[in-house]
Amino acid sequence: MEINDLTPAEQRVWRAFATGTVVDLRDGGTELTVRARVLRALLLNGPREPDEIAAVKLEGAHITGVLDLRYGTVDCVVRFSDCRFDSVPSISGAQLSYLNLSRSELPGLSAARIRVDGSLRLTDCRFGGPVHLGGAQISGALFLERARLSAADSGHPALRLNQITVEDDLCAPGLRVEGEIRLDGARVAGSIDLEDAELSNPGADVLDSESLEVGANVQARRLRAEGRIDLRGVRIPGRLDLLRATLSNPGNTALRASSAVIGELWLREGPRMTGRLNLRRAQIEQLDLEPEMLPDEVRLLDLTYTFLTPHEPVERRLPMLERDSSGYDPHGYEQLTAAYRHIGDDHAARRVQLAKQRRHRTTLSWYGRLWGHVQDATVGYGFRPLRAFGWLLSLLAVGSIAFALNPPPALKPDEAPDFNPVFFALDLLIPVITFGQETAYAPEGWAQWLAYVLVLAGWVLATTVLAGVTRTVSRQ
């Protein structure tokens, strides 16, 4: 391209390229319009000078036409700051050293499978259509701070980052997106920052991050999301921080992290989640969960965690298990029991086990439920053994007083030992052990019926105590 074919603004850009000089067209010296085909020629075959580092550093330009760099190689710094693009830049498959579009306005961006040797900066950009970065390889960081994307009516995801590789951080605090973000299969070597981001795609996926791999943390404090966040199978060795986050997807799943492996999951200090929470088969080292953030429906089947913080009374933790739409899940109760035992709170652990037996009772047949109620009332399923002694002492007192007021006649008066109402009642109550009273005396009338009741009660107590002890020993 001949320099004589260029407008005054384009000539300024052309002459500044070889030395990497900044060209700000807002200074009033020339018009703002620069043709995209001029920039393409400059980036691919622009003039070079010895001992100088070439670069396009353009500010405040109005770029017309399509900037087409598909599968091209650009070995210089490219910076379009505060620029306005009429058409969607098409740079799919291109290889660039560095690309900066900060504070620019674009109708979209088509950059699938690009390779950037440095960083890609889209800070404060305004996109009126989809941004496609799927399969991109970025050796530095990806910056999306305070960027605005809207593609709700396009029928395509607003931001495609699927299968992307970022060798540093993905920085997007204050990001605003209307539409879906796709991060499935992506790999970020550093951390992902979504603090103060606002994502909206009501009734559909707002963030699809299935099988995402992150090297450190995902920071999403004060995140506001309308739609489903899908984190199935993600790998986050550090922290997934949702402190003070607002998650909403009424009538459907708000947060899904099934089969995920996460170092720490923080869900606290925020409003109650609207929608379903799905943590099925997830593996979490530390689950930092405030009961107030739990939605009305959760799915926790086969969820495993080592620590559960903050330390809360059992009454505040059990609703988490009772809201599981999958029904009774013994594994959930065992996990909560293990968490309490890990911090030495054995009393709370026993209460969780008692709640587990009571929940299991609701799944049994009528006779199973009946027997469960008997075990619960007598010994608390073995977790309240002192209750059995209370029953024993009460029945012993009733029997001793009754037989003292109405002593039974001896079967063989000449051979019978002296009658003792206390030991006679003990003989009736305690199976196997005998004090010689029961075999020597035979109650009559109502006293005989009382004796039958005491014998039956003794066997019930013995059976329930044995069942409770067996359950406790086998659990240990």
C-alpha cells in the first residue's frame, strides 16, 4: 500500500509504526477515521527501522471495515485504546505478540484459536455482540476488568472461552455480561477473578464451566448471577470464594458443582440462594458454609468433605440433609458425623447419628417404624443408653411398690425364700439373671398381669440395649 493512498490520520499511524510511537487521534490534528484494511497491511507488512521496536499504538480512532487477520502472524505489539470499531474484527487462528483493546467499543470479536505470546487485554471494553475466544492460547494473562458484553438476543453465548488455555491469571473483576459465558474445558494456570461481576442469563446457563481446570483460586466475592452456574467436574486446588455472592435461578439449579474437586468452598455472608444447590459426588477439603445461604432444595448425594466450618449446632446443620431432594442418604449423615468428630465434638456426632436413624425410620414398613419408635423411646437407638436405666428404675419402683402392697403367695411355702418385692421385680425385669424370687412366688389376679408386663418390658429393654450397643460398636 502506498502512503499517498492514505488519509492524513492513516499517514500518522503508518509513520509511527516503525518506532512504536503512540498516535492519539483525539488531539484534534486529524480526523478520527482509519480504515481496517490499512491497519491489516501495516500489521502484516509494515515498514521497519533498524534498532527500533515496531508497534501499533492507536488511541481514539474510528476504525471502519473488517480488521481481517485470520491465520496471520503479527510479531509486534498491537494496542487499540479508546477506539470504536464498525465491524467485528476477525482474527481467528492468528498469532500475535500482544493485543490490547482497552476501553474500545466493538460489535463483537471473532478470535477463536488465536495464539498470543503475551497478554490479551480487554479492560473496560464494550461489546455489542458475542466474543469468541474458544480454543485460544494465551501465554500471559487475560484481562476483562469491567468489560461489558451483551449478546442476549443473538442466540449465541456472549463470551466463549471454552477450551481456552491461559498460562497466567484470568482477571475479570467488575465484568458485566448479558448472556452465557462458556468456560468448559478451559485451563487457567493461575487464578480466576470474578469479584463484583454481574452475570445475567435468566432461566438458562449463565456460566458453563464444566471440566474447568484452575491452578490456584476462583475469587467471586460479591458476584451477582442470574441463571445457572455449572461447575461440573471442575478442578480447583485452592479456594472457590463465593463470599457475599448472590446466586439466583428460580425453579432450577442455581449452582451445580457435582463431581468437582475443590480445596475450599466458601458460601457465606450472602443472601439465601434462590434455586437448587447441587454438590453431588463433589470432593471438598473444607466446606465453609453458612446455613442461611442454603436454598430450600439441595442435592448432596455422595458429597465428601473433611472440614465443615463455621462450627454450628446440630440443629442448624441437619436441615441441609433434610432438604436433599434425593431422599434419605446415609452417606450425608456419616459425613456430618465425621466432621463433628474431626473437631472432637462427640456429643454433636451422636446427635447426628440419632437423626440418621430417625430419618431412616421413615423409609421402613409399618412394623419397622413401630420397632424404631420403641428403640427411640427406650434407648435413643443406643445413643442415649442412660434412658434405659431410667425406664428400668421406673418399672422397678412400680413393681416393688405393687408387690410390697400385694405380696404373691409362695408356690412351696416350706421351701420358698423370704419374699423381697425389689428382687422379685428385678427377677421379672432382667432376663437370664435370677435371684430365686420369680420361681418361688406366683402372683395372682392383677398382680399376675403386672408381672407379664414387667417380663415383656424387660425383654424389650434388653433387646433395644443390645441393638444399640451393637450399632455403636460396629460404627466404631
